[in-house]
Amino acid sequence: MFDFAIIGGGIVGLSTGMAIYQRFPNAKVVVIEKESAVAEHQTGHNSGVIHSGIYYKPGSFKARFARQGSQSMTEFCQTYGIEHDICGKVIVATKKEEIPLLENLYNRGLENGLNINRIGRDELKEIEPHVNGLGAIRVPMAGIVNYRQVSEKFAEIIKENGGEIRLNTKVEKIHEESNQVTIETNRGTIKTSLVINCAGLHSDRMAAAAGYKTDMKIVPFRGEYFKLKPEKRYLVKHLIYPVPNPKFPFLGVHFTRMVSGEVDAGPNAVMAFKREGYKKTDISMKDLMESVSFPGLWKMAGKFAKEGLDEYVRSFSKKQFTKSLQELIPEIQEDDLIPAPAGVRAQALKYDGNMVDDFHIIMGKRSIHVCNAPSPAATASIEIGKEVVRRIPVQTNLTNRISTVS
């Protein structure tokens, strides 16, 4: 019998396990992961950016946890010797009509308590000599890290505290009872006092398996990338982002310098036909039918028809993808780009077609469900874990059996 069973061995599930031991040092914890290693999906396909929180609504979990998380993630990497670089980023306006949007974003960043700077064309050229821009916001606290390495360290800490990580273990059924939760898996039954759902791309399904209906559906969006050829990496010194389109809920194609020295260019954002569909040819009829039968998807598609079409054009046309990148760095040519692995974002959609803007946590009787944790969840993972553990009900029989650290 476990005190806590965490479904999902991504960065959020593992950070939650680590946070449990900070509050309940004597707890019995098991992390259940269907893959053969941790961090195999959203975490392992992450661009590796340590975000600042500039984009998010003031007062939201995303804004608060990204700001706090950029600091706690940096401190964690320093403590455990994980390679990272607080290289900073620039958000660049390339057209006159983007200047007011840049100003709005700058004011939002100030509201979120960030130490950022508005810079002009000349200063931008000093920072990023090859970037075409009329002005920019400099975000010095943004950085880069390998989140798979971070997750592996989280997992190591859990095991050092006596926790278990069960790989190749797929949850099939969840029975939430009055005094315990029984989890049926492909490798036997697990009993626990509390289950914490951090299943990412499958979080809505795990909530439904536990008996909780939500007004949202996870719809997977694939982000496709290219890499710059090694001889062209000099074009990018830091992180280079466009001013986001306020009409479209994605950040637009950008340049990300990785800790490995590689430079990613992208992503676009297209609906994936499989929840773990990293290739255009990846199709799951079950996943696809769930998505296309959900009314919220069609309502969202109606709102963003033009923007969505542009994303699909970029998906199938390297030429158009290159043109998008040339808005930021005119020197980029098609031949400079090498195909790179894609990622998939688990985005929760509501029935009305709106995306769930913030991290979303649902409380059950003997369960906690993290039902929306897309970017910047990796940056914010330590803070999300703390928040989940803060919500563990004190009235459960857990506190009668395991000591609590205040």
C-alpha cells in the first residue's frame, strides 16, 4: 500500500514526487510510467527554454509559476551541476504595426514583476547582429537547459528517498474508494491512499478513468522544427522570438540556442492525428476520432481558420517555413535548415472552442488531477509540484501515518 501514486513520469509528475518528500519525508511514493524511461514525451521533446513568464496574464498560475520557476529551476541546476545557460532572449518587432504589441507585452512583463528592457534597433544589433528588427524587449533571465537531464535528477532524488518508479507500466483502470484508490495496470494492481494524475497528453483520460468528467479535452498539437546547419549557428547568439500574434494562441516560429550548441528553428503548430504523433504519418484512429468529434475543436478552428491554414502550409512547404524565419533573420536560406525532431503539446480545449489558458488542477476525493500543463510547465515544474502537494488534503489518513514537514 502506497501513500501516493503519481501517474506520469514526465517532469511535472517527477517534480511532484520530489515535492512530496519535502513535505512527507517518510511517505511511500510510486511513480507509474507507461514508457521504458522517464521524460519520453512532452518533456523529452521540449525546446529546453527556461521561460521568464512575460507572456502570461498577470496573476495567473503561468505568470507566477514561470517567474518563480525560472529562479527555482536555475538554482536546482546550480545545486546539482546540470548544464544550463541563462543566455537571455530578445522579443523582436519586425514591422511598424508590431510596435504597439511589443509595448503592450513590455507592460505586461513589468506587471509580472520582471526585470526587462525595451531596446532600439542599434542595441538589438549589438546583441543579435543578424536580426532584422525595429525594436525589441530584452529578457535577461531567460535561459536554456536539457529538461530530460533535469527529470532524470528528479527521478534519482525520488529513489534516494525510498520512492519507486515503475516503468513499462500502463494504467488501465482507476477505482477511487472511500479509504483507498486501486489502480489496475498491465503489470498488476497498485493500492494507494491518494493518486496524483500528471499524465500530460492523457491527463483527461486518467481523470475520466477515476470518474471525473471535465469540460475540456486534450487535443494534441505538433510543433515541427528545423535545425541550423553547424556552419550557420553563428547567426543566433541567444534566444530570438517574434512578437506573438494576439489573435493566435502560439508564440510563432523562433530561434532557440540549445545547451548542446545546436540551434533550433521553429515550431509551427498543427493538430496531430495521434496524441503522441511526432511524425506527419503518425495516426491513431481512436485519438483522431476523439479530437474531431469534440465540438470545441471545430469552434476553435472557425476562430483561427486563416492562422491555422498558414501553419499547415508551413508544415508542408520548407520554402514558406523559411520565409517566416527570414522575417527575423533575412540571411537564412532553405539550404541552411536541416529537419529536426518534432514535439507534441497537450493543449486542453473547452467546449466553447477556447483554449484553457492557465495550468488547471482538479481535486477529487482521493485524487488530484493536473489537467492542463503545457508550456511553460517544464520551467514551472518545481513550482507546480509544490502547488500540487500544497493541495493534498490534510484530512486524509496520510497525516496519521507519515510525518509532515511544515
